Amino acid sequence: MYAQQLTTASGPAGVQLTEIDEPDGTGLVVVDLHAAGVSFPDLLQTTGSYQIVRELPFVLGVEGAGVVRSAPEDSGIRAGQRVAVLASDGAWQQTVAVEPDSVFPLPDSVSLTAGAGFLMNYLTVHFALDERARYRTGETVLVHGAAGGVGVAALQVAAALGLETIAVVSTEEKAGIAKANRADHVVLVDGWKDRVRDLTGGRGVDIILDPVGGDRFTDSLRSLAPNGRLVVLGFTGGEIPTVKVNRLLLRNISVLGAGWGEYVRTNPGYTSRQWAALGPLLESGALQIAEPTTYSFEHACDALRTLETRSATGKIALSVRPS
């Protein structure tokens, strides 16, 4: 089968289309993938910048979607079922073999392409809001980078949970993307803090989801309401900010990290609990998944470069097989 492997830690140029053996599916669920998600950690891995450094060469990607070829009889999964998967050994390959608890049945309303880009971002955002921020009904959530993959997921999950959202974006084009993904309010980066103050009557927001970091971090702290929570999801802006802890003390606010991947590694069964909460919302239509921008499997490098240049909007996926 074909796979996209990182052969040298030289950025997107180090990714090569190669032919490898199909995985051994003994005791596992074997899934023929139709599409695979592309995420910021994939880009970081191409330069050895991710917190987990794997031995070269290896197959990139963590998430995908396709059709089950075979499954253990006691797994609750059947051949022919449409599913999304988490593949720790790499999802940028035509066939994967994974444990049953890494397989998530997709409703007919969700395409395989959309399903391929669902798990990483949506489960991360749900973890940030539910497990870390401990959201409450009626709260307001501000989302930085709201037109990116994580940002779009944040808007959709917050809407499904009944939370009011304020999207922060850099351009009018990205404002349209945020609005299309159920943002209640959209503000541009220039002057965003003053606009948020006006929208909240000077109170501030209850939760901020920040995958960007950089120089807006201090203004984010200033934009929190009393008892507000700022959840750090990443640093796509490049700079890792620091916190003057007296700001936390004066207003009883919190800064929280949301490392979903590490949490899952140390809490077996957590993704199943997440799916128990999100699956019914997806089935009912309360939770929606936007179709990603799709690149052919052969052009995986180009997909990564859109993340590198920050030109990507929404989720990016690779078409592994025609759906």
C-alpha cells in the first residue's frame, strides 16, 4: 500500500510518498481509509519540533476516516461500517489497524472527508471546554484563530453545548468563515480587546480558547471576566507567552493548559467518554462538522505548507482514496 512518510526532519520537503506493507490486523480493527486529517502537530513533527520525537522514517498523521474491512467479533464494530479512527502509528496510509477503542462510528450525515478531520480538533476542544475549563450553561467563549481548524471546531462545539461565542479573526474573509461556523459575534484582531469589552458590557468573557499565543496573550487575560479561564491550546503564532501571576490573583482568573493527547495517553477510556457525549450531538445535528479543504494524497507537502504559511482556513485533509 502507499503511505506518506517523513524521511528527513527537514520540514514538509522531508515527506515522501512510499510503498510499505499493509499492517498486521490480528486482533485489531482494519480500516481502509478514504481520507486523513492534517493538523499542526503534523507540521511540527516534520522539523522534530513536536514534544514526541519518533524514529525516522515514520508515517505522519493521527486521524482518518474510511470503511471497516474486518474487526474482532467482540469489538462491537462490523465490516462495512463507516468510521473515524485515531491511528497512533500514522494515518497517512491507505489502510490502518487500530484498537477498537480508537474507532468511532460515523452517522450517514457526515462524509468520510469531514469525518477524517473531526477527531483531533473536536475532541481537543471538548476536552478544553469540559474537562479543563468546566464550562457552565450560559457562559461566553472567546475563540482566537477562529477561522483555523481548531478555531472552527471550537465554534461548532461551543454552539452545540449552548455557549455564546465571540470569534477573533485577522481578515474579513476569515470573518465570513467564522460566521458560517455559527459564531455569535465576530471581531477583527485590530482593536479586538475594546470590541470584546463593548460586546460584554465591560464584564469580559468567561472562557478564552487560545491556539495562537503570541502578543495577544496579555490582552486575553485583561478580557476575562472575574473567575474567567484562559485555556492554552497551542502556539501557532510562534511565540510562547509568559504570565505575570499577580494578574491571576487580582481577578481570580486562571490559565489552564489543554494537552488532549497527553491526557488521553494517561487516562485510558477517556475518548470513549468523550464520544458518549459528542456522538449523540453529532447524530442529532446539534454538532456540525464543516467540510475540510482537501488535497490529493500525492500533494501532502502542499497541505502542510498551508499550515506553515498560516494560509489555511478551516480543516485540511488528504484524499487517500476516492470516497
